Amino acid sequence: MAKPHRVYKSSAIVLRQRSLGDTDKIITLYSADYGKIDAVAKGVRRTKSRLAGNVEPLSHGSYMLARGRNLDIITQVQSIETFQPIRDDLSRLSYALYAAELVDRATEEREENFAVYKLLLDTLRRLSTREDIDTVMRYFEMGLLGRLGYRPQLDQCVVKPRPLEDDEAVVWAPALGGVVCSQCRPENVAVTALSKPTIVGLRALQGDNFTEIAQQVSGANVSDELERHLREAIHFALDQDMRSAAFLDAVRRGPGARPVRPPRTGTR
Ligand SMILES: [Zn+2]
């Protein structure tokens, strides 16, 4: 006789779903206790399915799963939040789906990271209630980079680490993972000038208190710059080929140039 399925439970957010056969779906969950999980929701493509409403992307619930031979199976769901205000507003919805997709792309299966779960949950709650959506998204992006080990270095020069003065001019070198001072401009790496309010805004986004940060950042009028710089940071952090290339360039610059961080290993 087959061994009984092991059953386990976790709070989780649905990142995405895709069809499996005629009646089932594969659901990608980001769970509080086990990180990212792919699991089967059986029968959810039938009209009468009770599970169906709780496996839509961005659903937050308590999921009961049974260990399966290949994929685990969702046996029961208790809904916690549906984030209805997000679903009712196409713009909020697109930001929320982008956040879910970024978490999906940036994480490996079954690598527990409660901080990522909490960040995504807080972001969905803010997207449901707040008007300063740009700041919500920038805080999410900066937070995700930090929680995955790619926190941009903004208080020290990334080439020769030394503390920077508050008003010292720096350039942004996303391929190197942070800012570079005027004394050691790298030759083979793309850099962008950073205005004072932009570097202040980027540094503020690394803080912990969202309410304070929102006041600081939204008044600064640099949301386009912050968006562009964080997109670049994400691009280099998540794209392995680009990271490898930047790493090689940093090494090629020779002695004295500190290779910032080795490329990520493992599959994505
Ligand atoms: Zn320097």
C-alpha cells in the first residue's frame, strides 16, 4: 500500500497559475514557511470548484498541501485576503502582478525566505490602500534586492570602499552594485550621474519605516530617476549573464579594483 501523503500547511500568496490538462491548474505559491512552491489545484477549471477563487494570482490564504509524487497538491484553502481594491483598478493590478512576477523570477523553489513573503504581502496591502504607488513600488524593489542579497551599496564607494561624505558627488554603477566616487571612475562599466535628491531618495528607500520614507521620497520629485536606477539594479542582480559580464569587467580592471560580488550561482 502506498504511504499516506504527508500533509502540511502555510500562509501563502499566489504568484501565478497555469493550466494542467483539462481540469487542473499548477499554482505557484510564495509561502511564509517554505518559500516558493509549485502545487496542483485539482478540478479548478470546472465551474463548480470551491478552490478556484482562492488560487487566482495575488490571493492570500492559508494553504493545506499534500506531498505528491511529482508536484504537491493543494487540498484546502482558507482565504485571508483577496485585495479587492487591487483587482478593481487596472493600474494597481498591473503593479501588483509585476511585483508577483519579480518575486517569482528572483527566487528559487523551496528556499524559505520569510522576509520576501512579508515584503510582498506588505506591498499588496499598500497597493490596496495608498495613493503613492510609485513609492510603494520603489520601496518594494529596493527591499527585494536587499532581501535577496543584492542591496545596492550607497554609503560607500563600491570600487575602493570608504565612507562617503553626505554631499560627496557619486555616480551610479548598477553593474557593480552601487555608487562610485569621483576618484575611482571605472572605465569599462556604464555609470550615470546621480543628482543630490536622487541619491538621497535611493538611500532613504533602504530604511525600515515606510511611512517616514514615503514622506521623504514623494516630496523629492525624482520618481522617474529612482524608477530607472532601480530597474537597472534589478536587471543586473537578476540577469546572470549580465552579472557575469560585469564581474569579469571588474576583474579585468586589474589590481586595486575590487570585484564587488561574484555572479550568482545555481539555476534560476
Ligand atoms: Zn572610490
